[in-house]
Amino acid sequence: MDISNDTGQDAKYKVTSGGGTPVGDPGRFDPSEKDTSRWPVIAAGTAVNVAATSKGPWRVYFVVNGEGFIAHSSSDNDLVRLASTGNTFQAHVQRVPHATRRPADHARTA
């Protein structure tokens, strides 16, 4: 799974697997409810590849400027993006076909 920080600010991220439903607004979570101190940082404008070590679906959490954003991925081949939207941020999952690794034509909002 590729994770991209398409914003102008560094962010922390974490990938988890398993069920459950996030609480709060769709695509958001309260970062004070999680220990983010050891989460890796993804620099502004960069991407990382995260190998799936467990069965999905997966949740990708982002923390930037004290706000938490979450995206749900069902494929280990997805591109999960943190993007700027006006004065806030949003997490998206972009489906990538296995054969071409080219992003699909549409992005799904978390």
C-alpha cells in the first residue's frame, strides 16, 4: 500500500487492520484518544510504501496540526492520500489496478 502526503505540512500516520467503526465525523478521529508519539512521520509532498503484514481491510490514520483523519482501504494495492481541502485536510483512497499500478480514474473519500 502506498501512502502519500500531498499537503504542505509533515504528518504522522499509522496503518491498522481489523473491524470496528470510527467515532465522529466521517473521515475524522480524535487524535487525543491514541498514543501518536511513536507514529512515523511522512514529510510534506512525499509518499511511502507500507507492506501489508496482516489481512485487510486496513485503516490509515493521519495526524496533522492536531487533527486526525482516517481512510479505509480494502486492497493492499491502494494509494491512500492525505490532501489539503481549503483550510483543512482530507484522507482519500485511490484504487490502483494490480496489473498497471496506475491510479484509477476516481478517488473515494473516506
